[in-house]
Amino acid sequence: MEIDQCLLESLPIGQRQRLVRRMRCDQIRAYYEREKNLQRQQGGVKVRAPSTHGRKHRIRFRHADIIKDAIIRHDDKEGSKIQGDEIKKSKVREKRSEECEREI
């Protein structure tokens, strides 16, 4: 699957990352298919694709990107969740700094 570079750059970052990931998965799948066919022709040892049942990789996006995507999709729930998480983190930071000041 080929995509014009200008078109790819014009997409929002979240959509671009999803598209590139999907293209990479297709590329890997095609590689394993070619290897499997080559091994069948040669009658040699079988090559297996890595197991997909194991732990999946986790991708973390920056909060700013998540909020931008939520705004584009008009997803108030996700935007509120991210803002709530940030508020909690800032309160924890404030509490820690107060504790450090008390110790001094």
C-alpha cells in the first residue's frame, strides 16, 4: 500500500500514526507470507510468524494529541478525562512540593 507523501503529511498526526501502523503491519504480514511460500518451495524448515497471543505493544500518545483528536471527534468524555487526569497530577505535584518545603 503506497501513499503519496504530501497526502500523508496533510493528515492529522493521530490519523497518520494509525495509517502508518496499519501499513507496517501489512508489510510484516506480507513478509511472513513470502517467507512461508519460499520455505514451502525449498522444502526446508518452516518459518512461523510471531505469536499474536502474547502481550500486545502499547502505544502512548501525548495528552495534547489526544485532546486534539477528541476535539476533532467532538468527544467531550475523552477530553474531560484527560483534563481530569492532568488536574490530579498537578495536585499531586503541588502536594509533594509542599511536603518538601515543610521538610526544609
